[in-house]
Amino acid sequence: MSVKNRLNLICAFFCVSFISFSALAKKAPESFANLAEKLSPSVVNISTTTVIEDRQNNMPTFPPGSPFEEFFKQFQEPNQGKRRAQSLGSGFIIDKKGYIITNNHVIDNAEKIMVILHDDTSFEAEVVGKDPKTDVALLKIKPKNKNLKAVKFGDSNNLRVGDWVMAIGNPFGFGGTVTAGIVSARGRNIGGSYDDYIQTDASINRGNSGGPLFDMQGNVVGINTAIFSQSGGSVGIGFAVSSNLAKQVSDQLRKFGRTKRGWLGVLIQQVTKEIADTLGLKNKDGALVSSATENGPAYKAGIKSGDIILEFNNIKIKNMNELPKVVAGTPVGKSVQVVIWREGKVIKLNVILGELELAENSNLIETKKTKSNKTKIFSKIGFSLKELDIETIKKYKIKNISKGVVITNVTNNSKAFKSGLREGMVIIRVGQSEVSNISVVSKAIEKAKKQKRNALLMLVNFDGSNRFVAVEIF
């Protein structure tokens, strides 16, 4: 091939590449005006009135039984100590019949809720249902002959970091305010079990709560909920509940008046590198089961402490934070496949999900007390064990544990100490074997030494909660 032909080929390649990348990239909009004009009528302002206790009392106080106490009571107003407070928020219409979505914290404990439309028409709203866990609430107004304009939910999973988004709301009472920015991050967790927040730098302030976050096609991709700020004003870090989660919750609120979440019945923790190494896993994917509720869905299906949940209902679990969200979004009563890692093998089990709301206040764990006086010192690792008896149960205030051995001493700066073991902890499992006596721990340590493993995984209970600890043995 001649030099001229090679140059032509290279030029052609770069031209095709440039065209391909240009086609994939989304251009910044020249203006948001058309989108704002179209969507603003679907966004509402929400005004609430709440009765709160006023702790200030201008009347003098006297000792109980004092004659002055009875004297001043006659001048006291019946409702003294209470006052009405008003607050503002935002919301958006999802159905022409008058269904409106907002944040739970916008309307929580409100005595009266008023919805103000784009044309300043007001309606009193009733609460259809609310969910504090995801901060979503569903309201209903009676529009009469009003022609309401509803918006549609988009698929928040299609959002990419860097995509343009637009927020409309009622910041500081300035209704119909439009701000724009980009998606800064996705899948943010800011402290809740079911958090799935979109982070954006679109300006969000007090009063924006409950308002919609739109994509450039005019679909709702989030509910503006919170900001990160030390001053209380927008600093470019806002959070919106993802539309997929909001739609799922609002559909349940509309159908049942409350949420119905799937319930697996397990306590889980993160898979660390040390834990992955001790169990022979190649990576830290999955959620480690620290305990399964007795007679719960997981327990009945055969899931045990020490199992690693790798997949749930054909969805791969990359970390422990993903499992509660996936389970909660699965219909109650559905039979799903759970893929677990146990003793070096992949096992598939079928679980019939229960309902979280019905199980939250249940306590199905039975307690039994065992009696024994056996003790053992593991000097090289740096801790001592004693089998459970009445004395140790009382001394360490052990509750709701029927099997295991208690740690009675941990040497400072020892391998056990550095690994996180402490006096009073109860070892329930080693590896994936239940601990019924000290010999189970001894055999597991010897086995690990023969296999030249650096650490041994132990499930311990401390202050009422179970947690796996990777203990160094070499």
C-alpha cells in the first residue's frame, strides 16, 4: 500500500470515529425554555399547617399545691402552649384524576395540606399514603372541572453521570422556579436501607423538597429530597429519590394505602477482602449473611449464617447495600432463586418472600441456656474461650443466644485483638460451621493451619448484634 493510500485510510478512520463519537455525545441544550414552559403546569406548590407544642410559657410557675397556682390558672388560655406553624414544599401531578407526589417530610404531621397549582388555584389535599423509609408521599385532590396536566416517570436506570437534568419547585416560597444542572452521581446512599439517590448540581434549596427532577425528554427521573450544605443553602450537592424507586413506592401507596415490601429475613454485612480470602472467593461481591431469622423466608429455604448471597432473582449483588433494595422491590409471596456461596460451592435455593411490614415487629428467636465449665486458651492467637453456662451468661449479659462459646480474655496487641475480638463476644460460627463447643473452634483453627490459611472467619455476637470477623492465626 502506498503512503498516499495509507494517509487516506487514516483520515477516513478518524473521520468515522469523530462522527461516531459525535453521534453518541449529547449536546448541551441551547435553552430550557420550551421544556420549562411545557412542564411547569404539572408542578405544584404545597403549603402545610402543623400544630406544634410551644415550650415558651410567659406565666409564672409555682410549687405544686401552691394557692397562686390555682389563681393564675383562670387567666390561662385553653390552647396555651400550642401554636400553628406553616411550611412550604413542592410536588408534581402524576394523574389527571388528582394524584400528586411529594416528600413525606413535606407533609408529615400536617393538620392541613393545601396544593397550589400553576395558575394559583388552591385545593385541600388528603394523604393517600406515605413511606418514611424512602421519604415518598402520595396526595389526592379533587380537581372538579380542572384540566390537570400530568407528567410521566422516566427510567432512572438510563441516566448517565454527566446527563443534563432540570428541577422545578418552590424554593423559599418562590413558586415555579426552574434550575438546571447535570447528574453528578448515581446510586448514592446517605444512610437509609433503601436509599437510591441521584446526586445533581442543579440548584436545590428549602422548598424544592418533593419537586420533580426532569431529563431532557421531559420525564421525571427523580424527586428532589435533600441537599448537603453547612449553610442551609445550595452548594451544588443535591439528592433526588430515583424515579424507579419513587414509582414503585407510589404504585403501592395508591393500591394499598401503604407499602408492601418483600422480606427475606436475614441480617447481612459487607464482604471484605479478608472475608473473601478466607472463604475462597475471588472478589468482594455479594452480601454476607450474619444470621437468618428463625422461621423466616431465608431460614425456611435453607440459607444459613456464613452464606454469601451472590444473586437474588437473577440480579447480581455487588455489595450488601444492594440486597435490601432488590428484595424490597420484589413482590410479596413471589418465589425467587437465590444463588449463594457455601463451603467453596455455588448453591441455588428457592425462597418465597414474606412481607417486611408484617414482620418488622416480630421476634421469633427462642433462647436456651446451656451449662458447661470447659475453658481453653489460644495463646499464640491471644484469646481465651469458655463454653456458655449460667455464670458467663449473667456476667456478660448474654441474651438470645443458645449456642456458642464466650471470649473471656483477649491479650492486648495480639492477633486476636488486632482482628477485632473482645472479651464478652460470643463465637457462634467458625468458617461456615456452627459452634456447639470449644472443640469446634480448635478443629477449625488446626484445619486452617494445615491449609496454610492466614485467617479464619468467625461469626461473633457482641452487644446483641452478629458480625463476621476475620481472625489472623499465623
